[in-house]
Amino acid sequence: MRIGIIGAGALGTLFGYRLARDNDVSMLERRPEAVTAIRSHGLAISAGTERRAVVISSTPRDLFASQILFIFVRATDTMRALRPFVNELDPSCVIVSLQNGIQNEDAVKAALGGNVALVIGATTESALTVAPGTAEPVGDGTTIVGPGGASPEVCARVARLLSDAGMTASVAYDIRPHLWGKLIANAAINPVAALLDRPNGIILEEPNAGELARSLAEEAAAVAAAMRIALPFNDPWSYVRSIVEQTAGLQNSMLADLAQGTKTENDHINGAIVAAGRRAAVPTPYNDTMFRLIRAREAVAAAEK
């Protein structure tokens, strides 16, 4: 398969490495240092593993011939990243979004058109960037994909592609519960650890952090319940705890963005829960507070740049 991957961060590198074993992988990345490193040395997922060659470019046209195009940029960058692909992709090209948040289907379709063969999903795969082109997997994750415009057969083909690459993948024909499950975990974990400037494990180490994360998760689950979304777990806090245990040593993406002074995915995480709660008439004071605190940190960081 000719596979394109937009974004060579930790997850883009992890998926790119695994998919490159049996497929032709081309990656798109804006950072010159990452392009240079991957072009020279290929991809690796940990010290001592074989490196795998991929095509790396900062020019979108080098991915126009992709049969499957994975998006691994921040949800805030989806429109920008896809704009050069408008009217350039083969109509049969499958777009796969495993990004954070619940608004990615709308963003992809706004960029590429409503008839795109879109597969959306949720993944608990995690990785740390060791160096450009080298990622260290964190725990054993799973990926669930479903239709956002693509047929069930296409979704099954994407799941098989990931499984053949050594990942755990399955298909859910109603993907919304799984997207909301991941959203609840992100809303409970990411801002708390980011504001404390600590890896995710701080949520289980510090009682106040844990109590706040629990409140965020339960509040978000109440919004999902009001929207009649059957979550893939019974106890949101137990689910969040399991994700924290799996990623205890990980500095999440929101923490990384705040450290770099760049905009976070806050609008697509806590902000999305606040917006959904408003529509469902469910109060969301905890998520609203975290949304505003992260917004304030972004403003302070921007002023200091």
C-alpha cells in the first residue's frame, strides 16, 4: 500500500515505523530538523531496533498519490494540513484520523469535502519522542476505527492494515462512544498534568490532582449520558485510572505545547465538553475552569515569546 502520514511527531513516527515494514510510507513534516534526520536515518521506535526507510518531505504533493492518508497533526492544525490536498487526492484515497477530540470528522470534511472516504478512530497508542525520527512506545495501546464517511469494508481494511503491522486494532460501526471515551480521558488527564508540569502519573501520586481528574471525568461522562452516548465503560474514573497507569511516565501533548509556548488542543478537549454540555443543558464547571486555566497559560506563554 502507498501510505501517507501527515505529521512526524511521536505517534506519526510510531505508526510510520510499524506500517513501513510491509508498505511504502511517505511522511509530511514541516520541521526541517525532523526532515533531515528521517531522510538520513529513517525511523526507529527504540534503541537497538532496525531502522526503516520512508520517504520524508515538507512538500504535500509528495503524498498526493497515497492510497491511505493518516493525519497525525494536532486537531487545531487539521484544516491547515489538509488544505494543500484539496482536489489533488484520488477520490478513492482513504483518510484516517486518530486525532484527539470529537470534531475531527467535521474538520476533515470541511477541508476535503463531505464525500471523502473518512475513517475516524480512537487510539490509546502512546509514544515519547526520543529524537527526530525515533519514538519510544509507552505501554501497549489499542486502536478502534469506524466510519466517518467510509464504508464498513474500508474501515475493516484499515483495521487489518494496522493489525498486520503488529498493532491491536478493531472496528466499531458506531465510533462515537469510543471517541467520547478517549475525550473523557484526555479531559481528565491532560490539563491536570500539564498545569502541574508533570507526567501523567502525578494524577495517581497526588490526591488533590486525582480528585480533580475524577471530577472532570465524571462531569464529562454526565454530558455523554445526556447525549445518549453509551460509553464503552461503566465507571469513568476507573477508566481514566487505567489510562494513567498505562501512560504514567508520559508528558502529554498539552504539557508539551505549553512548554513550547504553542497553542494546545484545549478547544477540542475541555472546550468541546463545555460546548456539548451547554447544548445538552448539563453544567460543566470543572471542565470550564480547566478550559479557562489552559487558555490563560497559553496567553501568558504567548506574551513571553
